[in-house]
Amino acid sequence: MPGAARECSGEWTNEEALDRLELENRRWKRWIAVGALVLAALGLMGQVGSRGRIFEGEMFVVKDPAGKMRATLGLMPDGSIGLFFLSKGEKRRGSLAHWPDGTVGLNLTDKDGRDRVVLRIAKDDVLAIGLRAKDGKERAWLGVEPDGETFLTLYDKNAAGSVNLFVKSDGSQALNLIASDGKPRAVLGMRSSGETAFNLLDKAGKVIWKAP
């Protein structure tokens, strides 16, 4: 994945998030119970219910009739805020988050809790969509840079070798074939003027054939 797109791949740890949510949930239960007793004693329960439907707090948990967590909304220890959707087995299946640096992200998760589709708008306004295999390795990234440049990167099963396609803001285009060592082996390009060039390179990065 291009360097700018890699900045879009920020993650939050599912286990840490759920631990935090469960802890906050227990705290909220205790405070709600105490608050309910106090309000009842003061005769203010009715007034609270009539003050509009606004609820404030750092963590909210939605549970199903069986008592399983199915959705959570809360503030994480690092200052990010996240909305998590959970399966009946309380495994994360999707999440939406906003990080302190301004990055916004959406993750779609498989049944085993692994992120498979990742959407990011980074702090520098790079937009990128990533696809991952079951082993968690990146297989594809599609993105748009702030200046309008678009890129598509496809990876092999080891997330090493790749095919990179770029269309720059000035209209020039490039197709790069990258070996597993990260070095380009073939480069095809076209300037905005229509001039084209094609280079083949050896393992050392030396051009062994080119046209024109």
C-alpha cells in the first residue's frame, strides 16, 4: 500500500475495547442504581423523564434479552470514540471510530472477529479502502489523495509483492510491478502529454530493457 494510504490503517484492539466497555458498563450500572434511589427519594424521577431525550455519559451498552452485549458506544482511553456492533457471541462484526488526530474509520469484520474491509479518511484527507484476507494480511487498497491522485495496490498472499496503479492529478499514469523484496521489476508510464515509457529492471534495480 502507498505510504499515504498506510497512515489510514490505524487500528483499535477489540479485546481492549470490550474490556473497557464491560468495566464502564459495570460502573454505569452501579451509578444508575444509586442515582435512581437518590432521585426517587427526592421525588425528581418524573422531572428527569420530561427534560427531553438527551442522555450523557462516556459509555453506552445495548444488550439483547439474553444479556449479551450487541452494540456499544463510548470513549476509549486514547481519546478516540467508537461505535461497535457485536454478534450474539459478543464478537465484533463492525465498528465506526473517530481518532484524536482526526482520522475517521469504518471496519467490517468477519465471523471470527478479523477486520476484512477497512475504510479510512485520514487526518490529511487521504481516502482509502482496504481489503484483507482471512489471515489479516492486506490484499488490496484503493484510494484518493487530497490533490486528486488515485491509486490502486494489489498484493500477493504474503502482502509483499504488489501491482501499483497510479493516476496523478496532472493526468499522468503509471503501472508498477513490485517484487516480494519491495523493488520494482517493471514500470510502465505515460505523461499527461501522451509520451510513454516502459522499463524492465533486474533484481538489483538496474534497467535491462526499455522503450523507447
